[in-house]
Amino acid sequence: MTTPTTTRILPVITASAAATGALVGGTVAAVRSTIAVKEGRMSSCDAAKTVASESAGTGLATAAGVAATGILGLGGLTGILGFTVVATGAKMLWDKAVPNALDKKQPKQLEEAN
């Protein structure tokens, strides 16, 4: 059950969590995309699109997890588990709806044994 204080601050906390999630997701995608560009597996344009997509998806998933646990009034271990389930589910839905270049399977090349 939410209290009046929770109702007032939940949007602020959710927005802050979304920004933090977007920053973390975008940073991870930037590192992975930079490596892929250097290895020639991705163009710089695809890398920029991937960073934007991952940033948005991770931010939205984080916001969904925080909002759900806040609305339900979950805390402690239950809150952590609830957040994890909701955020993971939201990110999985995002990834299915908005695929990016990092998600494409690259065929593995066999290395020659010396």
C-alpha cells in the first residue's frame, strides 16, 4: 500500500532511476559497440543507433522496475526480487521489439590449429 509521501516522491525516484539506468545501459552499449566497430563487425552509424536503443531500453526497464516496486510498496529482499523480475521482463520485451546490431549473431570462424 502506498502512502501519500510515496505517491509524491515516486515519480521523482522513478525518473532518477530511469536516467541512471539509461546511463549505465548506454555506457555498456558504447563499450561493446566501440569494440565491434574496431573489429569491423559494425558501422559507426549502427553503433550510434545501438547505443541510443540500449540506453532507452535500459532506462525504461529500470523505471518500470522501480515504479512497480514503489506502487506495490515492496522493500527488502522482496523489493529486490520484484524489481529484478519486472526490469528483466521489460528489457526482454524491449529487445524483442527493438533489435539492434549487437544482437545479431555473428558466425563463429574456426581458428586454424598450429
